[in-house]
Amino acid sequence: MHSDPSTTYHSITYSGRYSDGKTAQSSPAEVRLTERGLEIGFPGAPQALIWPYGALGTATPVAKNATDALVTYEFMPGASLFVSDVKFVEALRVMSPQVTSRAYGWRSARPWVMAAAAVALAVGAGWAANLSPARWVAGMLPDSARASVGDKVLTSMVEGRKECTEPAGRAALDRLVGRLSDASGTKTRFRVRVVDWGLLNAFAVPGEQIVLTRQIIAQAKSPEEVAGVLAHEMGHGLELHPETAIVRIIGLTAVLELMTGGGGTLANVGLGLTQLSYTRAAEREADARGLALLEKARISSSGLIDFFKRISEIERKSGKGEWGLFRTHPESEERAKAAAARPAWKSEPAMSPQEWEALRAICGVGKLDLPTPVDPKAGEKKI
Ligand SMILES: [Zn+2]
């Protein structure tokens, strides 16, 4: 049996990385669990930060046996502390029970929302100020590094969920992805996975990877709509938005450490990526890149426009409530208008009717007849 952390917490100093959320840098920090709260000391600095336990949050619930935690503090939005140490995580779960998986749920959504919002704010603040050292840094990462970070993020994101791989649907999707990848002019082809996930969302992951949920395909009324979502997410990827978000959240040094052999330490950061919403500016960039891809691939933009309209209806129906916190992106309606303002181009169908039918069945027949989800743990629709 392990000893009770509340009696031993004084004696251990953990090493972590502290980020103020404003710059691309993170600093090495010495972390102790004291009676007053989490003490974050910096080598050579006379004073340490104290974060009381009750106001701590994490980007995502900290599961039992988790090996790392990205800790946030209610009163310093944007700041975060990343510690990769099983013992630390264990002690944190005892001192700040609100960060545990069990405490997260419908009833306690609020502190979790605050923590996720803090991360989103940190990301948003940088973009809004147009100070993007993190983005510059993200652009310097070699392709292999982005791919390896992306793989870790992706693994943690889809953990425990089945990937949809029905061969005919997969082949149809591959052809569409190939068409859009060619239009991007990058040498890497985007890798797109469909995950059996009831959440309505699509994620761009570092290293030109994209996750589509089963629900995205279920809600799409035409292959052009799926193509539109894909093109938009590729736009995020081409603009290095996911890489930038990760550099900003955990700092460059931590990213470099992870690239050079860090184990599963991106687990919680990966999950965090599914929570943050991009800024309006980032969404506009992704829209612009996405529309350019569609044009070059000769796929009609009508699908993207229709999809935005449907999303805005779903948003209206499901209500905003406290999820409005995340509403930093332009309203879907506004984006549909902006997309519709571009002159139409000559287009060919995104898929044949047979391919579309196959894609609809990529998760297995009968899997798509599900109601629109409203999942508080799922965060913002960031499409
Ligand atoms: Zn987006």
C-alpha cells in the first residue's frame, strides 16, 4: 500500500514546467504540496507561487493511475503547471478531489468548464494580441516531430473508442482525402480517421492528422458537407493551429522533451486539445484555407455552407447556457455568409452515390441513426 500523501506531502519536491500562458516559453518549476496549497518555486527566484488546492483545476479529469497532470488555477487564467509524476498526480487527487474523474460530470461541470476556459483563454489571448511566438515556434518543428507529437495526442484523444474502418467506406474517404491533400500542395497527405464517437465534432491534430466523429458523418446530408468539414480542418492543420495550441499550453521545452522520448506524457494535453476552441481569427483562417482547397479540388462549397447552417440550427436548439463561455469563434451563420459571398466555381461531385453510401456505413450499418448529442464533457463544437 502507498502511504497517505497528506502526511508525506511536505517532504517531496517534484519537477514540473510552468507556463504563464502568454509566451511560448515554459520554465522549470519546483513543485511541493504544502499545507497552504501547491507551491511552485523557480530556481533562483526568491518567491514561490502558492495555488490553494480548492481553486485548482486540470485541463481534463485526472484519472486514477494517470502519469501526468496539466494543472490550472482559477485566479490566474492562462497559467498552467505541467507535472509528469505518478506520485504527484496521486497526491493531487487527494488534495484537490475536484480534479478527479469521479468529480467531473453533470453536477460538477462548472469547475471543469472554468479550467478548460482558462486554457482556451490562454490560447485566445495570444492570437488576439497577434503575438504568436508559439506559432512561430510551431513552424520550426520538423515534420517528424509534429507527426510524433500528433500520434501521441491522437492516441489519447481516441482512447477506448473504436475506429471505424469498414473497407468500402474507408476507400471512399481515402479518395476524397487524397483529392483535398493534392489540392493543398503539401508533400504530406493528410491522415483522417473516423472514430465511433457520438460527439458532433472534428479535430485537427498535429502532423496533418484529422479525427472525424461518427456523428459528423451522421449529421452530414451530402458528401460535399463532409468535404467541407475536412477542408476546414485541413485549413487548421496547414496553419499549424493544433501544434501552436500545444506549444502554448505546455511550452516549447516540454514539447521538445516529449519528442525526444517522453513516454505517455501527452495524455492529458491531448485530451485538452479536444476542449479548447480556436479564436475567431483562427477559424477565419481555417475557413479561408478550406475554401481554397475545395476550389482547387473542384468540390462545391455549398456543402460547407449548408453544414454551417445546420450547425447553427443545432446550436440554437441545444441552447448556449454556460457553454457560451467557449463561444470565441464566429457564429456558424456568419461564417456561412462569408463562405457564400465567394463566387461559385466549376465543381464535380465530391463522391459517387455508391461511395457516399459506403462512407455512411463506415462505422457499420445502422450506426448512424442517433440523436444529436449534447455532451457536457465534450466541450465546444469547434467545427
Ligand atoms: Zn475550426
